[in-house]
Amino acid sequence: MTNEQENKLSDMLLQSLYDYHFANDGGSYHLPKAMVEAEPSSKIAIDYLIEQDYAVDNGQGTDNLVLSITPQGMDYIKNK
């Protein structure tokens, strides 16, 4: 996967988190960790969003990623 493809996937995932946040009263998006591990490109994109503080995983210690968009992630989407 090229950097451009990774960036597009990261942007798409962040937009999805943004939309999910407002559609579900600020709710977090739950994904089984096994599903993410099975798709390396998704894992790279999610890790990037977390490293950039655009998203946070509140699912430590569980079998799920519990992803939420951060204020920085919202700003990124609004200003894109």
C-alpha cells in the first residue's frame, strides 16, 4: 500500500468516525480487534489516526477497539 493510499484510507476512516459520532450522540465505534488484525491496511490507518491524536481507543483490556474521534480529529475534518 502506498502512502497516498494509506492517507486516503485514514481520511475515510476519520470521516466515518466523525459521522458516527454525530449520528450516535457522541458514541464510540466498536470493532473486534481480530478483524482489524486480519486487515493490515486498516490497522495501519487506525494506528496513524491514534498516533496523530485524531482518534482514541478506549477498548484497552478488551477484545474490541472502541474508537472515538478527538477534538483534533474533528478540527481536521472540518478544515479539510
